[in-house]
Amino acid sequence: MKSLEELKAIRERMQNKVILREGGAEKRIVVGMATCGIAAGARPVLNTFVEEIANRGLTGSVEVSQTGCIGMCRFEPIVEVFEGEQRVTYVHVDPAKAKEIVEKHIVGGEPIVEYTVGSAEK
Amino acid sequence: MKELSLNILDIAQNSIHAEARLVRILITESDETLKLEIMDDGKGMSEEFLNRVTDPFSTTRTTRKVGMGLPLLKLAAEQTGGSMSVTSRERALYPETHGTEVTAVFYKKHLDFTPLGDVISTVVSLVQGSPEVDFLFVHELGEKRVELDTRDIREVLGDVPLSSPDVLVWIRESLIEQYGYSE
């Protein structure tokens, strides 16, 4: 059994970070996790974002959250990236695209136009 | 759904939307059958809604009028020769004991049995999405018992959120260890 001691160590480490996080995340990644999203493959996409953000040490500045159906089921898995007033909607996302979105958009600051809903609808 | 664990993720979201504080997910397997129970202490459903809840054209959602979660689980169970049932007590009538239970039985040897799949990712995804809700996950496979109770974890963590990446990794590794997978 994983020890509760390890959890205590996590708590000690995190308690300092929590204070930092109260400023709020600069970027938000929202993954559609309704029936349509889940059936289309949203779960591994969500977990890829969670891992990538953690591995790159972006936990304080980027928040990963889940949402329901936004009425475009045929485009699921759908991922929205919010930054200030800007919203970019990515469609048909898979784990490989999720990694690329973190690298190019979240870290690099350049949205990947070809994966957006605007490109898909053309 | 390609995996039963995806149905579990989907159905457990209903409990979260119903303002559950504790969601219990119990999987009991024998050689022949897999029983899935998802039980919550959420606001429950009226008898009238309960009667049409497995109809794909009923939903609580306001954006559109189609809800596919329970019908999909019912189909997955019935196509193996099994069944699904839902009981519920709404908060207005049952202030102490409100909540909903979904029970589904699957026959594992049937050709149309959908494998359970990556249930660990389902548990991690639920905690990530709703760190304020408690989850009890118990999977009994014959002699083996895998268990995770976020109430225990929360007690140790204090005010550190359960959705912290390090905590999610701990949960994933704890489940992997209990299942006896080697990575």
C-alpha cells in the first residue's frame, strides 16, 4: 500500500505552493467530459493535459478543468484554452495533439490554427 | 463506449451534478459476472423522472433534450444478458436519506461484454474534476480487493486540494500497486 507518509510529504510541499496559486491561473484548459466527449476519447486527452502541465512545472499558472456538453458533439473531444479575453477551441483532440497544444500554445504562446474549430468547419 | 470504465466515468458525473458529497463506486467480479454499483448522496430524482430516466430523450440538461448516459449503460448490460436498475430518493421527500443508486450486472463470458478497461484513469479523472467531492472506490475480484477512499486522503492532506498533480499521481500509483500491475 502506498504510504500515507508520502501524502504527508506532498502536503508539506504543497502548502507553500497553495499561497502562490491564490493569484489565479493565467491560462485555463477546459476539456469536454460529457457522454459525447468521453465516448469520443476525452479521458486520455484530459489525463495527458494533467500530466504535461505537472511535468513541465506549470501547475500554478495553468489550470486544467472539465466541463459538460457544449452542443458540438460531432467535434468531440473538444478542448478550450482560455487566456484573458481570448478563447481558442480545439476539436477532435487526441493525446498527441494535446501534447502539441501544451508545447506550442501553452508554452510557446502560438495557437495551432489547423486544430481549431474554425479550420474544421471549412 | 469502448470500455465499461468510460460508462462509470460518465454515470458518476451525474452524481456530481446531483450535488453528491460522497460517490461510492463498487465493482464486484466473479468468474461469470461483473456487478457495478454507483451510489450517491445527491439530491435524487422524483419518481416521475425516475420512471423515464433510461429513456434517451429525458435529461436534466437545459441546452438540449437528449441524455445518453444511462441508456448506454443499460444497453451495455443488457447486450450481455444482464440488466440495469436505478433507485432514487429525492431530497424534498427524504431529507436524511436522499440519493441515487445505479446497479448494473454484466455477463462477462458473453460475446458482447465490454471490457472494464482503464478504471484507474476513471478514478483519477473523477478526483481531478471534482476534488471537493469524496469518492469511495472498491473493486473486488474474487479474493483480491482494491480500495481507495478519498476521505482518508483528505484527512491527511488538510487544505491541499485533491486535484494537485502530486496527489493524482499518488492515487494512480496506489491503485496500480494494489492491482499488482508492474509499470
